[in-house]
Amino acid sequence: MSVSPGGPDLASLSTLDDPVRRRLYEIVIRHTGPVGRDEAASAAGIGRALAVYHLDKLVESGLLSASYQRPGGRTGPGAGRPAKVYARSDREFAVTVPPREYELAARLLVQAVEADASGRSRAALAQAAHRLGTELGSASRSGQDVLGQDVPGQDVQSVLAQQGYEPDRGGDGVIRLRNCPFHQLAERHRELVCGMNLALVEGLVEGLGTGGWRPVLDPRPGHCCVAIGGEGAPRKGAAPQERIHDHDRFTR
């Protein structure tokens, strides 16, 4: 959604101008689960009272959501008083000046591709996504500093982060993406958008030339539909369409 200057979304995002509040917000969104007040304060290096003040302000602005959990997940008598915890809000914010409706254009284009019974538009979309991914990866492989000297290229995770995927490499070595940059479109057009997403990430990995990485469709709750496994990682058993349809029962 795009909003005009002075709208509520702009006011919400402006709360991140405060460096302490922004640091707390980043701490919370980096966690896969809710974050408690003490944990957030410790990670930010500030007092608990100050952390509580800013965390609650982030909830008021709609950037975070709050809930209550018992310590250690315990329940029943003697389990302790439920503690307030914070997580990223499901709301999305977008501000353009002047207002633009790029999402509306994207929805129209996606619907046009889906309406093409011949499948040629789908193939062209996959090719375009792969080509763009390759260009992004190639541009990130190496560069030059202000003196014209070569600088080291970027790795897969840093480039994915720049594109808004919020990559997180787990203990199994698989890079999972905690955010889908095309979330709203994917909610309405799962199969088409996830296929496009996979082609884009495949091209990005290819363009980086790092080798050893294999993007696959592996939808999970709260994650992008694409995961990137290391060399030798097994391919998933289900066909891409089946895995995408399985993902329809999940919500973020």
C-alpha cells in the first residue's frame, strides 16, 4: 500500500528515526520467535525500563505485536506469571512520495500471465526472473572502490539480504529466507509467484558464481518458499507444484 506524505504509515515508520528504537526493532525481527523484554534490553545494551518504553512505542506504531507467554513455555499452577514478548507485526508499510501503486500494476501483470493458457507467458516470466537474478549476482561478484581497485565480491547471504529476503543459515547449512519480498502477490498467486521467485534466486546464485548452492522450493510457515541448500543437499521429494499447494495451508 502506498500512502501520501503525513499518512499513518509515514508516522509509523518515522518512529524508527530514534536509534535506540530502531536497534530494538532490528533485534526483534532477527529472531525467529518472540523476544522478551529482558532479552531485548540485554541485546541492545540498555536498561530494562528504557527497552520497555521503546518496545511498547513500536507496538503502538504497528511495527511490532505483543503477546504474553509463561517463562520457559511452562503452564499450570506455579508456572510463573506470563511475560510480555514481542514479534514483528503482520502489517506491511510502504511510503512513496508522491503516492504510487506498483503493487496494483504487479497484480494486473500476474493475472495476465495466469490467463495465458498457452504457458508462453509463464515461460517468459521464468526466463526474465532468471536473467535478472543472474545480473544481480554478477554485479555483486566484484566491484571497484573509489580508487578503481577491485574489492571482494559479496556472498550469497549478503546479496539476498540486499534484496529483502532476510536470509538465515541454520545448523543444517541450509539458507532459509525469513521474508518474501513478494508476499502479497504470493498470497494471491502462489504457484506463479513462487516459481518466479525460484527462478530469480537460481539466477542470483548462478550470477554470483559461488558454486555449491542449490535453490529449491521448500515452503515453511513464516518463510519464503525458496530455500538454498549446500552442495550435496538432497532434493525435496515432492514436485514443485505440490510443495507450493501444501504451503497454501500456512499463514504468516
